[in-house]
Amino acid sequence: MKRAYKYRFYPSPEQAELLAHTFGCVRFVYNSILRWRTDAYYERKEKIGYLQANARFTALKKEPEHVWLNDVSCVPLQQSLRHQQAAFSNFFAGRAKYPTFKSKRHKQTAEFTASAFKYRDGNLYMAKSKAPLDVRWSRQLPSAPSTVTISKDAAGRYFVSCLCEFEPVSLPITAKMVGIDVGLKDLFVTDTGFKTGNPRHTAKYAKRLALQQRRLNRKKKGSKNRAKARSKVARLHAKIADCRMDNLHKLSRKLINENQVVCVESLKVKNMIRNPKLSKAIADASWGEFTRQLAYKGEWAGRSVVAIDQFFPSSKRCSSCGYTMPKMALNVRSWICPECGANHDRDVNAAKNIKAVGLTALAHGATVNPKAA
């Protein structure tokens, strides 16, 4: 299998200048070719493919006013065209919106294939630079990377992602199986009654973020003070995102390590997030990302992750007798079954039902679909 290993690195002034130039060239090539393809369709009804776009890029480099494109490696520029072609393929397949132009204020990326970097003696060298990158190797790479992606986020931090071949090691088989019900009060509740709680990272930093955004709004556009204020807002957003991802990785790893089978509920998060009152809380919970992590970690560890149908009434159905309540408001957190008299905690009861249905589905060969969450 292939796996990406991401590390932070600290470039030297010369490397930072080279990367800034590379990011700018990648952005210019992507935006100019995208404009050319869009105009060709609207003006002449002409559909442009990757080969024509690549030919246009070659001609672009030969123009006298664009000779500076030759000062950086051509590999990340060509890779940006491949990414653009993939974006168009996703658009025509209905999986994404029309490709948009890249902004210099957002995340910057440059992808290097094997001909544009060297990995030797534990050091990583990129094209056009003689000194190795100062990478903080938190763990060793399992093999030499086939692709390296260098990125700079809005907070000004540099990262390198190395795509490597690795051999997954299955965890010892255990008899434990669990059903989980995701929510907002608790990120998930298990069928045994364990509740994780919800750190609510966005709400925790809401006042501080609002203060920084007000200060940003008062700064004059184009000034250095505005750039500094924008950097502070970006760093705070990065902190919130890092805290959220760290918590999700720890929870998903704990579930995969302790259970042979994990049963979850498929949720259409994109539809649920349209709720104006709960959209921010749902986005902060990141149910889709949590399910995605369970899926690939389960595959690596030899575990089974099963997603049940999203329309299954897990909360309204009695886990003792199977009676289904006709209606149940969201604020009802506990209820008594009118059929058998069992007293249920809403979330624990849902987790029990999800586990029962998930084990049944597993017997018929069902597995998780990360895109369904």
C-alpha cells in the first residue's frame, strides 16, 4: 500500500525564496491555463484536454515575458496541470464544482516527482537547491518516497508530505466489537455506555478569534499591519484545526486498536450542515473525517468497519424488543419504551441498534464507505 508521511520543515532564506518563486509559478501556470480553457469553451465552444493544455504551457515558457518560468523546476508546473485535469474530470463527473483560481493568500503547494528531488542518507533535496531541507523527522520513512509535496499553509508553516510504499501490519485478533453513535454533546457514544464528550474547539477559541478578526477588519487594505493581522487569524485557525485533528486521530486509533469490528452510522453531513442553527457545531465535530479515519486505519490494521444505512431508525427503535417510536424530537435524550417498559438513554440505545444491524450487515459482506459519511 501507499501512505503519505507528513513532516514540518524549516527552510533556509535561500530555500524560502526558491519555494516562494516556485509557488508563484505554479499558481500562475494553473490560473493562466484555467483562464485559457474557460475562454476557449465560452468563446469557441472548444473543449481543451490535458495534451493541449500541456502544449500551451510549453509555448507559454518560450514567450519572452514569461522566461522567469524557467528559473524553477518544470515538474511542479506540469503536475499542477495534471491536478487541473483531475479537477475537470471530477467536475464533469458531478463530484465537484468547476475549478477555481488559486490565491496567493491561501495554502500553497508544489508536487515533485522522482526526477525533481533526491532522498539520500536520510536527507531530502529538492530541485534547484543544493542544501537538504531541514525536516523534523518524527519517524523514519519505510521506503524511498515516490512523490514529495511541499506546502505552505496560510499561517506561514512549511510541510513536506512523502508518498511511500509500506507493508501494513495487522493487529492481533480480538473478540471485542463495538457500535458507536456520533453526536454533538458527545463526539460518539458506544453501546457499552462510554461517552467521549466534545471538546468544541471552535467554541473554545471563538472570542479570541472574533477579537483577531475585528482587528484585521480595521487594518488598511494592502498595509503591512493588515498582513500581520491576517497571519494572526490564520495561526489561530490552524491551531483550532490541529487540535481537532489530534483529537480525532486519538479517538479513531483507540477504537481500531481495541475492537475487531466497529459499526458506525452513515450520515450525509453535507445535507445536515445546511441546518443554520447546528452547522457550526456539526462542522466542528467532523463526523465525515472521523469515519474516513476509521475506514483507512481499519484497513491497515486488519479490522472491519461497517457502516449501516443512514435511514435506519437507530434512536427511535427499542434495542430490547424492537418497537419503533413514531416520532422523537431531538431534545429527547432518554425515553421509556411503551411496549416493554425499558428505560433507554437515546445515544446508548442508538449505539446498541447500530451494533446489532452492523454485525448483521457484516455477515452479508458489507463494509464502510467513507464517501457516504
